[in-house]
Amino acid sequence: MDDELRSLQEKLHAVSARLSDLSLNKQTAEALVAEYRQLLKALDKFTPAN
């Protein structure tokens, strides 16, 4: 669980760093989308199933 939480924190930090970068271009936007998808997958592990 600690490893999963650490991974989630790293992914959140990566997305946050990308969002704080004011020089958004196609390459950084694509990287942001990829990191955001990874963050969503990590968050999905913490979401209770219905």
C-alpha cells in the first residue's frame, strides 16, 4: 500500500509540475496527457468498486 501511495504522489507531482509550466506546446501537452492518464489509473486503484 505504501508503494502504491508513493507512486500516486509521484504521478500527482508530475502532473502538477507540468501544469505549472507556462510554456505549453504540443510536446509538453502530450506529456501532460500521458502523465494525467497514469494519475487517473493510479487513482482508480483507490476508488471503491460499486
